[in-house]
Amino acid sequence: MEKEINNRDSKIFMEEVIIDWYDGPIVALAKMSRTLKWYLASIVYFNPETNQRIFQLIEVEDSWAKQIKNDIQPTTYNDIKERIKNKFLKHVSDLYLIKGQYLDEPDLSIRKIPIENLKYYSSIEEVIRQDSSQSQKWLDFFD
């Protein structure tokens, strides 16, 4: 995955399904252009002054992504958010961080990080209110 994202010639994701939004995406499904794999992206860092975001990404099964896409309705929002939370909390393989303002820009940075760093935030408020040492930890992965 890192190779595809570090290639800045084109957009990394061919399809995005925004599930939650706050002045930009905070939770989304994204389909990788080259591998056609689906990833679930959830925000872990947000700087409102610069609009800089860091997302954690985990690979999800094609069937799971399609089911979420099919089930998205205003009346199912809370159910979808619970399913996403459970997916993150039960995830045990590769974890990536991706840094940029939006997922559809070509100039994104990515880092593969140990799974024990996975931290699910249920709202943008939790991300914004996290203590400064936790915020700095996310930034330090890119230094």
C-alpha cells in the first residue's frame, strides 16, 4: 500500500464513500486505484487552523465495504457507525496512517505503524479534545 500512496502521479483512491463529515471527511471507505482493495479510514488527528488531517486506515473485505455502501441511509447512520467502530476494535492486521487534508488529493503521506497504536475515536470532538501528547504522537509518525 505504501508504494501506491507514495506514487504522486495520480489519485490514490478511485472511489470514496464519505460516511461522516466535519469540514471534510472524518470517516470514509476508500477503494485503492491500483489494487482495488477497500480501506476504512477514520480520523485520528485534526488541526482546524490548517485543515490538516491524519487518518488511520485498515483494509476491509470487499463484501463488507459493499454492504456498508448498500446500507447507508440517514436512518441507519448510528448502526453504520457502530459497525465501523466494531471493525476497528476487532482489527488485527496492518494499520496505516495517512496524512493530508482530503483523501482525494494526490499529495498524501503514509506510514505503516504497529497495530497496537490503533485508537478509534467515535466523534470529531474526541479527536479535537485529545491531549496534546496524543496529538503529537500522530504527528511524530511522519517526522
